[in-house]
Amino acid sequence: MKTSIIELKGLTKRYGSIHVVNHLNLNIHKGEIFGLLGPNGAGKTTTILMMLGLIEPTSGIAKVCGHNSISNPIAVKSKVGYMPDNVGFYDHMTGLENLIYIGELNGLSSKESEKEALKLMQVVGLDKYLNSKTATYSRGMKQRLGLADVLIKQPEVIIMDEPTLGIDPSGVKDFLKLIKTLSRKHGLTVLLSSHHLNQVQKICDRVGIFVKGKLLAQGNIEQLSEQLFSQTSHQISITLDEPVKLTQEEELKLLQLAKVEHIHKEGNQILISCNKILTPNIVRFMVEQNYNITSVHQKTYGLEDIYQKYFENQHLNV
Amino acid sequence: MAISYTDFSFSKSINKSVPIWVMVRKEISDHIRSWQFIILSLIIAFTFFESLYVAINNLSSAVSNTKDPDHLLVYLKLLTTTDGTLPPFHVFISFLGPLLGISLGFNAINSEQQNGTLIRVMAQPVYRDNLLLSKFISVTILISTMFLSLTLFMIGGGLLITGVPIEIEEVIRILSYIIICVFYVEFWFSLSIIFSIKFKQAATAAIASIGLWLFFTIFYNIIINIVSKVITPKSSLFSPGRYSWIETLFHMSPNQLYTDATTTLLMPKVRSLGPMSMEELAGAIPNSLPIRDSLLIVWPQVSGLISATIVCFALAYYFFMRKEIKC
């Protein structure tokens, strides 16, 4: 039994005749890391801001932690930590002061806030830069401070808009690791929006693909590829030690093997398409036929392919 | 099966009165550390001491001038006496006040939006209007502190130099003068806040506010002069000055409201702001007005200035509440 901490029902935002977000239904469970994946301008930020009650939806309901974000945004905002895509700080204040200010806005006394801020600066690894002005911070440091900023209110949900934007690869790795550890340790629900597939793939429990205001698919990577490639088949390529000479009879037998759809011969290689994973059966069959197999490769679809497929379709529609 | 999160109850409550004062405190510390406020308050302090110096030098002649009905109100004299080389302090403020207000407000909202701090603060459990309100409250506190400390300094200095005790009437007049100054600066502050909400670039907002200020100080009178000359017949019998609605229009600009109000308050001998007929002047004894009458004369000006400030602030409020936070 899973608890939904974010529930979106028929959420719609229209600017004039343009549907930025179109009847979005989404449930995010407590404690999971959900990746909202989509190209620029897909409506990810608008959706997030509607969850926070900062943009009023045209229709539909957004419920976060059981509170309606439209009628009770303050309650939602006290439980949700939001990190915008280009996180900004008061440049003339030090990192610590920025953090203390946000802590105080969340109802902590200045002493509690300072204690909490010092602790968090250590957690995100900025304890050496406590008293430097945020104007001198690098992009990666600002991102870390942003994370501390989100954590100081002791949220139940963390929403991050493009958290990896503009950080170098090793920085991204560290940052995502930090998010994952924190989420697991404190049971936090994390919603990430991104257009960086591989990063999201690494840490997300589930992803949703969001294009032009519509959620096209959701689930974990395997489910997504199943949803997406159910009509397209799996591909198995088998390499033999000699040029392939399949007899008509053998080919027929192969095709009869459950659901093999297509066989393609090319030099030493046989490419077999089927709509189920049949690799063991095919290999057994080939061995029984006395073929010497040097390699078998089963092509699996990663997020990259999934993403590519959706966005290609999208472009075709345009 | 998924169950709704509504099934759980939360005991954590938020203290709603706290954030706005946290924000006010932060705004004040921001302003005090900002260069624009330091520079302008230095200029204002400088002109204040300059005019005070001139006033002290000419105080003996002003006080001994028995033709002047209010020559014995020493502290009002300190604020208004000049030898003609420099304008008195309240005239200085009529054009430094707008600059101060504009400098405090022209980047209030748009710089926060540009830096991305606006959305970060909005994502905290605070009401959206608290941000605007905190800016307004902090500026009110700053300006009133500044004017109050300057005038208190003047009163203290005057007490040391002249040894004359201050009269209750003078206290009331000076306090009302400070209130008008604060509202005058705040009018320009709220006007520039409107521009800072409407324009994304701080520079555009600054130029727009300064443009409006220039319009009211220079062009407003010129335009009304031209229009009244065109409308009224050219005859010595109908001089433009005699049309009361033209006079009223002249007195509508915020600078004029301020100047009229402060002049009447600081110079008790001023008995009317509009033209007076011979009949009205005939029986008048050249005497200074009691504070109640002075206040009655400036009441339209004071309420006009205050309502203009409130209207501007309400507009700023309206625009800000409807603004898309997303940049």
C-alpha cells in the first residue's frame, strides 16, 4: 500500500488558447524519487509552480501533503522545499546569512535557525565558505547552498527544477548522490525536473515523460520501455564464426519459435526481431542446429532511447 | 492500492505573525547597507546642517524683526530662515524627497526577480503581500527615523545655542511637518515600486520614476500655463490667475501639495494658499495663526498627499498580487 504525497488531478493551465499543462494526472508516493522528464518548454516549471500555489491553475486540483495548493498554499509551502532552476541568493549577504533568513521565514527563531544553518552547511560541504558573500560562490556552490536552503525548513517533499543545470559532471554526480542519500536517510519525497536523461536515470525510482503539457508515460525504466516498445520488438543479434547459411526449413522453425517476427541475415550476423525476450530459446535452437556462436547481443532500451522515441514522435507531429 | 495523504493529520503549526517582521528587519538592514541610501541620506543630512547653519547665522535678525508676527517662534525660524543664498530645508526636501523615495523603491521588486530571490522567498510559507508590505514598513521606519533624528538634533542644538524653551505649538507643528515629509517620500517610493513591478529592468523603472518626477517639477506648471493661456480670453479683466480651477490644478502636483502644506505649517503667518480677495484681507490683523487654523488650511493638502500615497500603494499591491512570479 503506497501513500500519495503529491496528487494532481486534471491539472490544466491555459494561457490564451495555449495549453501549457493539459489535464495532468499524477500521483507521487511518499519516499520515492520521481523524475519529471521533458524538453524545454514542456510545462515542467509551470506544473511545479502550480503545486506550490504560485500559479493558479485554469482547472484541476493539486494536492500536496494533503493540502490543496490553491486554497491553502501556506500549508503546502511549509512542507515543501522548492529549489528553482536558477537559484538566486541575496548577493550582499553571506551564505550563512541567506540560510538563516530562510530559516527564520519558516518560523525558526534566529538562534535555532543559526544552529540549523551551521549544521546544514556542513552537510552540503560548504562549511569553509560560511562567511563569504554569495556573490563569490560558484554555480556548483550555489546549487549546494540551494539544497541547504531547501532542507532548513525540514520539508517532507523536495521539488527541484533542473537541479543539475550548469554544474560540471563530477559536481552533478556528487550532488545527485547527496540528494539520494538525504532522501533515503530522512524518507523524503523528491521530485526532480530535468532534461538530462542519464542523470535522472541514475537516481530516480520512477520517471514521467512530459511533453507539451501532457504526461505521455510514467513508471520505472523497465515499465517505460515495455509501454513504449511493446509494439516494436526486441532485437537479438547473433554472430557466428562463419557466414550464415540458414536453410529455408531452419528459418521457418525459427519463425515458429513463439513470436519471432523477422529474421535478417548479414554476413556472419543474424538479426532476429521478436516481441518477447526469446534469447535463450533462440540460442538453444541455434546450438542444436550445430552453429558455432561467438557472441549474442540482446539490445535493451535505455532511457535515452525512450526519450529519443518520444521526442522524435513529438517532432514528427509538429 | 494508493491511499490519500489526507488520512494523516499534522500537528506542526506555523506562527503567522513572525515572518513579516523578519522580512522588515532584513529590508532595513539591506537599505542601511545600500549605497543609494547612504549617499542620499548623507546629502539630506548635509543640506540640513547647511540650512541650519545659515539659519543660526541669521537667527538674531529674524527674531528681532518685530514686523514678522511669528518672530518669537525660534525653532520654526531655525527651520525656515535663510539669507537668500540657500533655500530653506523644507524646499530642499521638496526635490530631495522624491529622489530618496525613488532610490529606495526603483529596484525593490525587479532586482529580486532578476536575481531569482523573489521566487525563493515566495516558495517559503509567507503570504505574497508580506513582501511588499515589509518593504513599505521598512521604508517608513527608515525615513521617519531619519527625519525625526535630524529635527531632534536641530531642537537640541537650538536649545543649546539660544536657551529658549520650545513651545508646545512648535512641537506639534514640527511633528506634523515630519509626518508630511514621510508621506511625501513614501508617495514617491510607492510610485517607483509600481514601476519596479511593471518593468523588468531596474534602469527602466528608475528612468520612468525620474521622468515622472521631472514632469511634476518642471513641465506640469509649464503645460498648465500654456493650456490656461489658450483657454482663457486675452483680456486684462480675465487674467489666468483669477480662475480658481487653474489655481486648483496648479496645486494638484505632489510637490506643490508638499510645499503648500509645509510652508503653512512652518510659517504660522501664512493664512491662505489661494488668492484672497480684498474683502477677505480688509479686516485681517497681521498675526500668526494658531496651530488649529494652520492645520485646517493645509488639511486638503495633507489629505491629498496621504490619499495619493495610499492610491499608489494600493496600485502597487494590485499589480504585485497579479504578477506572474515565474520569470
